[in-house]
Amino acid sequence: MCNFFVPFTGNVTALIKMAKDAISQAGGSFNEVTPTSGNFSASTSLGHITGSYTGDASSGSCTVAAAVSHIAGTYKTDGTMLTVDITHLPLLVSCNTLKEKLTQVLSNAS
């Protein structure tokens, strides 16, 4: 459906920790089921979202659900590039918008 590449030289483990911290600071919850999988929920300007993840520092998958639809996809990284393959995207969200937002988050994490 939508795939793109984002330059990324950071540490995926640190990025996951940053996501956990951001969700917690927003009043949400991030629960590890195992060291490489878990679920999360938070209230956002788009409404309440929930999701789940599984993966490690080299590859994995994530699903984020909101009231009307959800975003799902997988990632792989080789230490210099993050490869993202979105398998489900709501009609009103463009692939470019998602790539821009992810690129912005990753640039702030580096």
C-alpha cells in the first residue's frame, strides 16, 4: 500500500523508549508483554488511540487504531536507513503525510 525509506542512524531501542516516554507523558499507558512486544493507549487530538507492537532493534511491526480506522505496518533497519512498509492506511491520510511525520519524529530523536 505504502512504502518509504527514512535515513536513520539512531538506536531503535532508544526510539522505542522515547515513544514509551511520550505516551506516558501524554497520560497514556505503554505495557510491555514481553521485552519485544506490548500494547499502548493514549488520548490525542484525534481521539483515543490504542495499538500494539512487536519487534526488536532490526525489524518489527506496529498497529495504531483510532475511532474510525487504523494504521498498520512493518519496519526494518540496517543502522543507516529505516524501511517502512505500511500495510493499512486510512483513506484520509496520505503516505507522504505519514512519511513527513515519521521523518520529523526521527530527526528529533537523533
